[in-house]
Amino acid sequence: MNEPPPREAVLVAAAVIERDGRFLLRRRPPGGHLAGLWEFPGGKVEPGEDWKHALGRELEEEIGIAGVAVKLIDERTFDYPERRVTIRFFWTLIPKNAEPRSLEENAPLRWATPEELLSLPSPDANREVIARLSSPDFLGEGERPVDTVVIWGLWGLPLAFVLAALTWMIAERAAGKRGHDLARLIEQGVPFPLVIGGARSVVLATFLFFEAIIIAIALRKRR
């Protein structure tokens, strides 16, 4: 008795990109598999390739923007006679000022509201994920997979540190020109002992100040 040939394992990375309550969709070009259906942009993961790296590469080839996959939303596996397809849906960030554009012929892009997601023809693999995205609670503050404020806060850490160090260096140089030791002046002026020393305490406080400014800017941009 002949055994059936082994099925090909196909891995697909899909990007869920949201902007102002709308999601980016791509229409599959005519003449191919699932032609005319609307899906999340993305594509096949090559052998030995990292999921997130593959998604960035596919997005750059399809919409001209690499994007950053920041969180896995869902994973679905579908069995077909000749292949097994596993799709991972990633919450993906793209620069706010960057406008995606279709780089493939007859594969237009569109931004769809949660309500439109359910009404548009789409592959079965996307239906449950689309239903979840269409939930009124999904885009609530507590349901966002990754808040942009968090991203700004993390990216701002090294910048805040550099600004704090530069501020201390400038202040220390200014005090030195007047014949003062800035760290000693700070320790003498504080009515309680400093655990990590005057210089480090000031740098830490300045670092937190700049980080707070970065987060405040992020909050303002999110409104």
C-alpha cells in the first residue's frame, strides 16, 4: 500500500496594521490563489527565516514599508490535501507619517473600519481574526496589544539617558569655571544622605525628567 506523499508545511506571516481605528488590507491580484479577496498584508516565511524578519521583508516588497511586528495576536493552521498552512497574525507598527502604497500590479490597498472588515470578502483563514478585531472592545485602552506610548517610552530611554548625561556635564563644567565641585555642593545642600551620591542622583532625576517629556509628547500625539 502506497503512503500518501508528505504534505508541504507552509508558514505565512500576516501584519495587522491599525491607524485611527482602521486596518490596512490588501486585495489579492486576479489569476492566482484566492484572487480578489481582501487580506492582511504579509507573505510566506522562507526556510530558516525568522517570522518577524519575514514579515518585515514581505511588507517592504508589498507596501514599500518594512514595519515592525511587535506582538503575536493569533495563530491558525489549515490542512489541505497537498499542504499544511500555518498563519501567524502580528500586531505591526509602521511610521505614522509613512503612507503604504501597493507595489504589486492589481493588488490595491485600503484602510477598513472594523465594521467593513466583516462585510468584505476575505479568506477563511482571516475570518476569526477579523471577528476579533471587529469587536467594539478590541481597540479600547486595555485591549491594545501594544500601546504607542509604550513604544515611545522604550525608544526614548537611551535618548533620555544621553540628554541627562549631557546636562550634567554642562552643569559640572559651568560650576568648575567658578571653582566649585558640583557634586559636593549638591550633597551639602541636601538635608538627608544620598544613597547613590550627588552626581548620580541628579543624573537620575534629570533622566526621569527627560523620559517624562518623551512620554508626554507620545500622549499628545496619540490624541
